[in-house]
Amino acid sequence: MIEVVRQAGVVGAGGAGFPTHVKLDVRGNLDTVIVNGAECEPLLRVDQELIKMHAAELVETLALCVSTIGAKRGVFAVKKKNQAACEALSAAIASASMSTSPPNPIQLAILGDYYPAGDEQLLVYEVTGKAVPEGGLPLHVGAVVVNVETLWNIHQAVKGVPVVDTYVTVTGAVRQPITVRAAIGTPVRELIKAAGGISADGDDGSHVGHGDGDGDNTTNNVAIIHGGPMMGSLLATLDTPVSKLTKGLIVLPGDHPLVRKMKQPATAAFSRAASSCCQCRQCTDLCPRYLLGHSLAPHMMMRAAGYGLIGDTTAWTTAFLCSECGVCEHFACTASLSPRLLYKTVKNRLAAAGVKNPHHDADTPRSAIAEHRVPTSRLIWRLGLTAYDVAAPLVEDLDLLLRPAEVRIPLKQNAGAPATPVVQVGEQVERGRVVAEIPSGALGARHHASISGKVTAINAAGEVVISRD
């Protein structure tokens, strides 16, 4: 099965894009395979919609993964508020257990509605009671974590279907929020149209895709967030193709406070740390990784940045432990400062300088971890997104599958090295044909044609362009 998964080009669909065949090829005493169905990013609906529609297939595939890699059990972790998904899984698990001997070792773990419940390390602690050490992986405590859509892609791979589509929630200031299955490489503008077009600040959606071209990440006075509102990023153009990692497209008015905050440059974050941080330590007390027992303390980073404390090396190197979840920036700080942006900037600079993470302690979670969780409903209100917290039902009928005239398949859709093209300009390809392969000896994933047509370019942006026949 692991080789089948490699050939199908399956990667972590939750956003990290780690090649799944590598994650499943484990050795040692593995106890639990956890399916991350928490989907803690506000407004996104992909995982819960997939569970409701394909619960039986997902349970079957998790059992296969547990057997393949020699784990003792498989656990679906889903929030209690997603009642329909929980009921669908419970029924599918019960049915599978009745038809197998010995009983299927698949369980359902019910999570509270807090953010970031889907953080890999928090999820492992919630399900197993074990804390992943600083800078470590779930494997260090006998666990492997995969996303719901990743598990679905494994199911498809076993059936001989490579990853050629991705599931995306399109929501926010659109006429009809939906979750849609789209061919990889489809321009974002096509998904916005499928959701009825943009409807914000008087825009009736009739000019979707006609950007103002000024490069400030807005189109028709709106901004498009790729991913979730906490950890996503602003798109520069509606021509951006969706990839295996695309989970959400959130349309917001261009003057929305969240959009203004996401446009803040790192230099402003440093200067504001110096002028405004009062060292209240709210950012630290609510930091999910701090609560897990890790040694990062965002308020100490703010102090080091504000006063130029170069000698406080611990404050700087703990940037490696930050998951960039955004709790400090979007919820904890009453002055709207951004420890997250500082951590991200410092982490990148340290890595560029060849500095390695020196923090590897196995700490005990702090006693306040349960009391200091961030309620999702409160977070959505603080983000100014309450009006957009609506259903986005899955549209998966083959007749409604988006049929773009052209797709641009990114060579870099995974952790590790970009894939190497194995097709030539002018070549005819069928949907499912391999167009880019893993470089020899490198960590990566292969990619496939998502439509049938002719390869018209392999462009400087690192994309294989295919035009439909």
C-alpha cells in the first residue's frame, strides 16, 4: 500500500504537504494512527463534509493503514459540534466491527470546540495523553497523524486513482458558500465563480476575476485568503492555481481588520513590539505550545525584540518551537501586536543562517492547559467573521466538477524538493498521467495531469500548463 500511495502522489492535505508514503513507512513500536478531523481553522468545512459523504470508505481505509504499518488502533478525532460527521463515523465503525473478526480496532475521539484543536501536537496529547517533546514528531510517542482528505486520497490510491483533484471550501463574501471538488491547477477565479461570485461592498460579482492589478492582494475591493483566517495568506491574483494543499478560499472586504493585519510587514511588527508591548504575558499564557510544556514564551520574544536584547539567545531560538497558530496575534494580545510574525521572521532568519533548533526537552503539559483553551466561537467573533460562519455544503457530483479550459500544475506541492517534469511541451496527456516525478534521492511527491489535453508550457513559475482538448 505504501508504494501505491507513493505512485498516487499523496501528500498531507492539511497544509504541510509532507509526502504520505514517507509518513506511513515507519518502523518501531507504533501504537496509534490518528485521523485529524478537528478542522480547527474557522470557516473551513472540507473534512466534516468528506466524513458525512464517505464515512464507510474512510473507516475501511484507516483499518487498512493500521494493519499495513502495524499499529494497535486507529482513531478519528472529530469535534462534538460536528454532530452529523460524528454520527456517520459511529455508524460506519459499528458496521465495520460487526463484519470483521477480530473486531475492527477503530475508535472515535470526541473533541471540544476550541482552537487549535487540530494542531498535531495538541491532537496527539488529546487522544493519547502523551506529550510530543520539543521539536519532536508524533512518532516519538508512538503516533502517526493524517488528515481526513489525506485518508480519502489514500482510499483513492488503493483503487488506482492518483491525486488529481482537491477539496476546497469557498466562503466569506461570496453569494453561495460551498465546498467543491476541483481539478488541481484550476485558477482560483473559477472556484469563486462556482460559489456565485464575489458579493462584498456593493460588488454584485459580475466582475469576478478582473483584478485592479496594483499588486496589493485585492480585487474589486476584496481580498482572498488562501487557507484559513488564522494561518492562511493573502493571494496576489485570482489566476493562482489551487494545489494539493489548498483547503480554503475566504473572500473578505479589502478593508476588513483581518486583511489589514495580514498585510502588516515584519518591520512594523518589530517597531510596534518596542513601542506598545506592556509585558502582560497574555500571549504566553494562552500559547498552545507553551501550555503543552514547551519552553517558548512569546512575551519574552517581544521584550527581546523591543529592547534589542541580542544576548537573550533563548528568547530568539524558541522561535523554532512556534507553530504559527496565531492565537497570540488574533486572540491574546489586546494591543493587536503580532508575536507570531516576529517568531516567523526570526525562525526564517535563523534557518537561513544555518542555526538548528537547540530545544528538545520532554516537558510535562502545564496544569492550566484545559482552562486556557480558546473557544472557537469567541475566536470567530474576535476575528470579525461571525457573519461568514455558515454552512458550505459539498458539491461533488461529477457533472458539476469544475472543467477549466487550462490548468497549471505546480511542481512544488509538497514538503521537500519540487518535482521534476517528465513531459514535453506539445505532448498529449490523459487525466491521471504522471507529469512530474520525485527527484532521485530526494524527499518529495510525484504529480499528475488533472485534465486531458496538451502540455502547452513548463513555465518559469515552476508549473506544467495543460490546455484541455
